[in-house]
Amino acid sequence: KTLSLEEGNRDSTHACDVKDDEVLLVRTVHDVEGESSVEKTKEILDASPTNSEPQEDNKLPDDMDQDALLCYSFQRALLTTVTDKLLPLPVSTLYGTHILPARPPGTNLDMKHTRYKKIGVFLISQSEQGIIETKPSPDGREVVAFVTK
């Protein structure tokens, strides 16, 4: 799956591409004259649920924005820790137990600084792209019912 993240700043765009055990983060920077340069960061993941630490030799850009970090962490969580046996998974559990621990070391993810502002809004966008399916649980809270891998 490829996710494109549009940023309010016209100087850069981000995309997160996940294929098998490989996560590719692409950042395109546009200069004043309209020329662009592309920065790519690739991480090979062990898809086993026990491996949640990124490999040390594959560092992410220091200036990664919150939208790209959320995309990266979400995709990494789906590949490494979210299994079919865990579904349906409450949204709060997905975020706190899977997405946040999937962040690269030394990074902080703050939903309020993303364009989504809330995890539910982000998950709706992922549902619209066919990456996950959500549904209300019997107690009325939203749960992730299906993950496309």
C-alpha cells in the first residue's frame, strides 16, 4: 500500500510505501525555482510481532513531520505487532499499544500536531483507502475489525 500525505507546507510532501517487510519513506523538497530533490529512507522490518525496534543503520530524517511519523508508525505497527488474532482491536489499544511503540527511537508523536488531530479521523482516512476496516463495538466504541496486509 502507498499512502500519500499532503502537508500544509508546499515545500515538501511525504509518502509512506509498504511492501512486504520494507517501509520506504519518501520526502520531496521543492526549492524556490521549482526544482525538487527526493530524500528516501528505507527500513527492512522483521514482521514478527516481537520485533518493534528499528534497525540502527536505517535512520529516519530528523525533520520528519508528524503526519509522516504517524504514517510510518501506523504501517510499522500493522507489519510488526497487529495480528489477526488481536482483532477486533479497540482504537485506543491500537494507538497506545501498537502505533506509539512503533515510533523510531527518540521521536515523539503528537496527534494534535498532525493534520488529523485525532486518531479516529486518521483511521477513517485509512479505512477509506482500504487499509483497515472499522466498526462500532457493542459498547459503542470504535474498533479496528480488519487489516489488509
